Amino acid sequence: MTETLLLNLVYQGSFGTMPPKLKMDKFDMTIIRPLALISEKDMKEMEQIRAYQKQIKNCPHEKDSSRRDAKNLITELEK
């Protein structure tokens, strides 16, 4: 969620991200993101415990994404 917040600030000029539970106003629908509040560290630990396989991504732009840049910036700021 932090990466999305940073991307919205830089590219949209707005301060916001999608909450873990979002009730749609225009549709009778609620979007629930059950893993949104779990830390990435905890998810990586669970990945190892359950021996999840890494998904192969075929998108040619995967390596040059703005989201990856935002993640790298946040990592540097945390240091």
C-alpha cells in the first residue's frame, strides 16, 4: 500500500490508496484485500513455510515498472 501511496503522490498529485475493505458506491460490491495489512516480511516467511512457487511474469515492462522504483525508494528511506 505504501508503494501505491507514493505512486499516487508522484504521478497523480493525490494522497490516497485503496483501503483493505472498499465498499463501491456505484455497484453493489465490496472489495476485500485480506493480505493488505500483513507485512511483506511476514508474507515472505509464509512463502518459505508453504513452499510457494514464484509466478513467472511474462510482461516485458516488469523490470522497468514505476512500482519497483517506488519500492526501492522506500527501502532506501527506511535505511
